[in-house]
Amino acid sequence: MIRIVTDSTCDLPEAELARYQVHVVPIIIAFGTESYREGVTIDPPTFYRRIEEEGMLPTTSQPSPGDFAEAYRALAAEGADTILSLHVTGKLSGTCQSAEMAAEMVKDVVQVHVFDSLAGSAALGYMVLEAARMAEEGAEAATILSRLEAIRRRVHFLLTLQDLRFAQMSGRVGRLQGALASLLNVKPIIYLEDGLLDVAERVRTRKRAVDRMIEMMKERVGTSLPVRLAVVHAEAPEEAQRLMERALQTFNAQESFLEDLAISLAVHFGPGTLGLIAYPV
């Protein structure tokens, strides 16, 4: 039996995670010396309230190898003989590395394949969803991993930020940090490519940023081919709903969902962030 493991950067609706019994290993969120497990001991309202009250950003860290090993052993005890462990991009997080170490620790108990999504959020979410569906249908691990590689090559992820301070202070956004340091009163459009973030364009208004995200996604996936699509947001539900409505009018969405951006990602992008994710089916 194949079981699926992911981490809490996976922005997939809770109903889908429960439906396919996906095991989520939480990212660690730390305010000073106080550590919390994302989605377990801290929720989004508490997270945003503490940032506002304390005027400081928390730090994030990957789960420990022990956390993953515990999850893998628990699934093996439930009858899993193979585990597919899908995670946030290894180019910006050590999560995959922890999972790889854990896979080695439990190799005598269960076979674990660690897959680097080179993405996160709903892009990772759709990989998890497809893997879970294929596993339920009886597909072999190699077949599922081949499909995941195909999605990884074809998925597109665009973001626009409302407040640049979070990304400027974050130590986890790689080459994006320097590009943002020189921007004042602009709304950057950020894209994910090969596991890294970069600025695609700089526009003057929020409306223009959203317009350009739609236009750029059209350039990437077209409007006639069927796609899977998602919108994610950090504390911007009404804007996210409007973006989703526009996206559904523009693209041939075979499947779609709207979800909160994981707080372990939102800490690097800030409240008001909007994201658009799509890939050809």
C-alpha cells in the first residue's frame, strides 16, 4: 500500500487531505524562543495577531528528521509498504533534506521516496492530490513519480505582494531579496522557476499587478487547453475571490480551488499576498 506524506506548506483544502488520508508534517514557526507546529499549535489568526502586536517576524525551520521518521513509522504500522514524501522546494528550505535523512533512518521498515516539488503552496498541493488519487487507483510508485515530474515541469506559479517589508526581511527568498531592496511604491509580480523565486515585472498599482498576473498566465497556459488552477492568498479573501472569478472566466479550468497561503510561506511574503497557480492537465 502506498501512502502520501507532505509538509504544511502544501496549500490543499483540508477536505482533500482528509479524503486521501495525506499525512502532513508541520513546519516549525518560532517567535523568539517559542516554537510552534504550523496548523497544530498555531493557527493563522494567532500568527498574524502576534506579528502585529510584537512588530517582529517569526522564523521558520524545517521539521526534524525525527519528525519525519515518526510519521513514516506510523504509516508503516498502518500497513504502508511504500511512502511518497512530497515537499516544498529544496532550494529554499531544508525540508527535503530532513525527509531524505528520515528515509534512510527507516529504510529497514518502509520504502520512502522523497520528491522535491521545486515549488510549494498549491503547486505542491496539486502534486499531492494527483499522487494520492493515483495511489488510490492502484498505480505503482514509479508511475506516480513520473507523473509528478511532468507536473513539476509544467506548473506555473505567480505571486504579487502588497507589503514588501516581509520579503525584504526574510532570509528565505533567495535572489528575490536583492531585487526587492530597491523597489519603492511598486507592486512586484514574482514567479517561481526551477525552485527559485524572482521578480518578473514591476507595476505601479495593485489592479495592474492582478491584471498582469492573468495576462502572464495566459501566455503560459493559454485559454483553451484544460488546466488545473488555484488561487492562494494571505489575509486577502475578497481580492482572492475576485481573482478566482476572473481566472475561471479566462481559463479552461478542469479543477480549481481557493485556499489560504500557508503561514510558513506568508511570513516571507506578508499579508495581502495573492497567488495564481496553473498547469495543463
